Amino acid sequence: MSYVVLGLVYALFNAFYFRYNSNKHFNAYVLGILRGFGISFLALPVVFYINFDMSVSYFMVLVLQGILIGIYDSHVFFASSKYGSRSSTGFMATSVFVTAFMWWGIEYNEFVKILDNTPKFLNMILVLSGFTVSYWQMMKVHLSKTAERYLYPAVFALALMSIATRYIALKGGDVVHGMGYYLVVSCFVSGVYSLIRFLFEKVDNTKQLMVAPFREGSFLWLILFSVVLIVSKTLAFRVAPNPTKVMAILLLTPMFQELLQYHKIKITIEKVCVVGFLVLLLVED
């Protein structure tokens, strides 16, 4: 169950990450540029200790992961500023369902095994449904159709990221290699993606947006938070039975955000239900 502890660390630093920009209101693409290139540069010494002799398919997954990071981060941050962070984050609960079905599509034998045990399959569906509905109620999700359409790419990007992260962690050899490939290659690609999108954005104050994080002087914290987030995430996906469980733990992020902001968590029936369904999901074989 070490993946539970790692998943909680992942959710905690994800909360730090979201809280950072909720206070700063930086451009999402600028954050992606700083985060992607910053992490890559910080992890550069790793290239002297890892072997870059990898298959083409593995390299393509690393590149895909970088693009997915860019899509997810930009959509969630822009949506948070436009539609509200609680509603935007709450809508991401659907990614747990999407991850589960994507994973079953890839690991079809596992899906067949679950289907052979009908009570177990129905129980899992009920638990996933209960978790998602409770989470929506906790977050008070009320989004327009326009907002939903904008967030759907982020939902699918997050689901694909979870599966890609597991692939990178397991197929990269040992822990150091899998982590090194992610930090150096995927993060660099995410920076390139964000840079291209930013350059094609029609904004009047490009220079001001680019220098704003440097003027604040706290962007180094963003990079350090992100490194811890990626390390804990990669390790969690590596040792977890399947990526759906880690994704569900990640959705505790809003509770950690509340704890960071108010130094306490207000107990509500919705939060109790979320934690209860999460426990049921984690103990499910």
C-alpha cells in the first residue's frame, strides 16, 4: 500500500501547485514554459547517469506525455480563472471513470477477469459512481456546456497522462531511469508545447506576461513543487495495482487546498462520502 502514501504526497503537492497560481494569476502557458524548461534544466545532471538507448515507441510515449502535460495544465489553469477553480477541479472527477475504462481497454485481460466476476464488476462500478457523484457534490459543480466542452480535453489528457506515466515508470527500466526520462524529456516537450501555444496567442502584453514570474521571484518554488509532484506521481503509478486508484487519491487535492488555505478541513457529509468511497476503491482487489 505504499502507493497510497505516494498518492497522498502527489495530491498534496498538486494542491501547492494549484494554490501557487491561484495567488499569482500567471498566464497558464508562461507557467508551462517555466515549469517544463525549468524542471528539464534542473534534472539535466541525470543524463550523465542514465542510458538513453530506448525504443522508438518508448520515446514517442515520452513526447506524448509532454504534450498531454501542456494540454492539461493550460486548460485547467485557464478554466480556473474563467469558470472558477472549484468547478473546474470538480469536473475533473470524471477523469477517474475515463482512466478506468481506458486502462481496461489497454489491459483487456484484466477487464475480462473482472467481467467474469459479475458482483465484483458491479461493485466497482457502484463505488466509482458513488465516488464521482460525492466529489461533484463536494465541489458544488455547476458548469455551462461551454465550460464542459473546454474542460473535456483536460479530462482525457489527465486520464491518458496517468496511463502514460505508468508505462514510462514500468518500461523505463529501474526507478532512476524512468524518472530521469520523464523529467528530462517529457518536461522539456511540455515546455516546447507551451512556448509554441504562447507564441501563437494574440496577447498585447507578451513581454510583461513572460517576466511576471521572474519579477515575483517565487517561480523556483513552482519548479521544486513540480519535481516532488512528478517524483511522487511516477513512483505511485509504478507500484499501484492500476492507475485508477492513484487518480482517485489525486482528487483529494481540494481538501489539501482547503487545509493549506484555512489550516483546517471543514467536515461535511459530502467529504465523508468521498473519503468513504475512496477507501472502498482502494481496498478493492
